[in-house]
Amino acid sequence: MKKLMFAFGMAVAIMACNRPPANFEGGEPPGESVALRAPVLLPERVKVKRADVVERKLIKNGTITFSTSDISKTRKEIENVCKEFSAYVSSDEQQSFDKRIQYEQVIRIPAGRFDAFTKVIESLGEHVEYRNITTQDVTEEFIDIGARLKTKKELEIRYHQLLAKAIKVDDMLSIEEQIANVRTEIESMEGRLNFLTNQVGYSTLTLTYHQVVASDFGFGTQMMSSFVTGWNGLLVFLVGIVKAWPFILIMGAGFWLTSRWIKRINLARHSKTENV
């Protein structure tokens, strides 16, 4: 009985020692060392939130068409804008039509400066005829390829480990074949990932601008054009005659011989008629 009472008393004493003071309203009991406290959970929560936030991978493409009154000046201005925004022209094509001159350029611009670049480019034209901007989100594809690439590389490492332990020639050949297949898949994924990275890093703008060429349809212009056309036609005719001189010579000789032959026949007939 005494032992039981002693144990009960010790339990009450321990509980009294661990009880917080009467004026304690929550939190940790006073007197506890800060160094001995449990790690604060806030940094872990912040890390979780940051891990959940994924940087979006966006591919921006645009098409702009406008007219200008001075295409040479506009072309130089576009070159200056490209230098200012660290952009470059990946393709450049010039086309000439009856009534206008046109340039079509494909420009690559750093993705972060794409919007500002397009605004400056639009201001260079007199009239924007067409504008289309598209944005493609490839974040999921990035994540998927990255995960599969990591798995394939780990598989390649395991195959190399098996190859190092293989003894039979058949096993070695089989493992080497699997390594070659995995390496092909890895290179394909890396190529696709590099392409997407390039497309995300640099946006693409297809720019078309043209200048209408003035035309004069007055009487003087038509007369001059007709004279030039007639003169060119005469030159073509003379050049054609010079080129065909052998045929003309042969035909002339044939005509002369034929006419003489016919003349002789007629004379012979005429002589026979007179003799009769």
C-alpha cells in the first residue's frame, strides 16, 4: 500500500512540474531554450509552395504585314531595330511585282523582348494590313521529356553496369544492343528538348512589308512604251532573219532553180508547137 501511494505521489509531482504557469496563454512554455525548440515549419511550407510553382515554357510566334511609302528606308530602320533588341534575321526574301516591291523576313527575337519589338516594328509601317500573335504552352512537354530522359539515362547506367558483369558473349551482345537503343532514344529526346529550348528562348516573327510603285498611264507614256515595243520587235525580227540565213539561202536557190526549170519546159513546149 505504501509503495502504491508513493508511486501515485511521484506521478502527481511529475505532472505538476510539466504543467505551464497559470498566466501562460498558449505557445511554448517559458524557460525552454530556443535552440531546443522543434524546427519551424514555415520554411518547409515555403519550399513546398515554390516547388509547386513551375516556370511556364511558352513559344511565341507572330505574323505582321504592312505597307510603306519608302521600302528602302523601312528596311534600314528594321535592321537598326534588330540590333537594338538583339534580334537577327534568319531568312530574307525580296519579290518584285508589276505594281509593288515586297520584302518577307523571318526575325528571331529574345522571348522577353518580343512584345516591345513588335510594337516598334508596327510603328514603322503606314498601314498594318495583318497582325497575328500566337502563344503555345509547352510546359507539359518539357516536364514529360525531362522525366523520360532522366529514366532513360538511369537505364543506360544500369545496362553499362550489367555489361561490366557479363561473362557470356551472347549476353554482352544483347546488352550492347539494348544500350544502343536507349542511346538513340536519349539523343532523340535531347534533340527535341534543345529545339523546344531554342523556340522558347527566341520568339519568331514573320514580317512582310511592301511599297506600291506609282504608274503613269498618260498619252506620252503610252507613246513611248509603244515606240520601245515596236523597236524591240524590229530588232527581234532582224535577229531572226540573221539566224535563219542558211534556210533563206537554200529556199532562194531552190526557188531560182525551180523557176528556171519551169521556164525551160515552157520554152520547149512553145518550140514544139511552132514546129507543128
